[in-house]
Amino acid sequence: MKLAKLAEDYFRRARIRIKSAELAYSDKSYPDVVRYSQECVELSLKAVLRAMGVEYPKEHDMSRILRAVKDRFPEWFRREIDKLGEISRDLADKRAPSLYGIESSGKAPSDIFDRDDAENALSDAKYVLNVASKLLLELQVISED
């Protein structure tokens, strides 16, 4: 499968995750907002990496690989890498607790994540999605919808 096709598919799925996060927010299911936002960020960044021909590690946090291949990106995108990496790392750390909670301390996901957490995760995911969209449009991997 061609890299552009994979990148396009990952990005399409990232857009679906953001819609799922918005729906979860409207249902006040804040842990799910965090989870779907994390998946949106992961898929957006993996789409960008695929489009650039970069093999990424099979893990959830893309911050390390983004820094490692920083020079492959256009200058404007390089200026975003620190922020993108910070968002990726933060949400990757929240991935498991947003689904399972912290069983050892008896905390359910809804005990851990509140409205503020959900708003921050959703805002961060939209930011990453928009930056990824700009690059993928520039590379002509996706078209404007």
C-alpha cells in the first residue's frame, strides 16, 4: 500500500475520532473525550509521519520520533514539533487511565477525568489535527473537504 494512501486513511480516521470526542463531550463522558482525543492525535501524527516516508515505532506517543526526524519537515512544521510532541506525550500518558482508570487505587476513569480535562484534550486534539491537515494539504495527500 502506498504511503500517501496510508496517510490519507489515518487522517480520515483521526477526523472520525475528533467527532467521537465531540459526541462524548456532549454526553459528558469526559474520560471518553480524553481517549478519543488521544487517538486523534496519534493517528494525525502517524499520518504526517507516513506522508513523509517515516517508519514510526508501534507505540502511542510520537514525540520522540517527531524530534528525531525534525529536519525532514518544512520550517513552519518544525516550529510546531515541540508543542505537538508535548500534546502527544501528555495524551499518551492518559490513554490507559481514560479507559481503565487506576485499578490499584480503586479509581474509575470518571473519578480521574473531569470537564476541564476533556476540554483541554479536545482543544489539543483539534490543534494537532489542524496542523496535520495543513501539512497533508501542502503535500497533496488530502484535499480540502
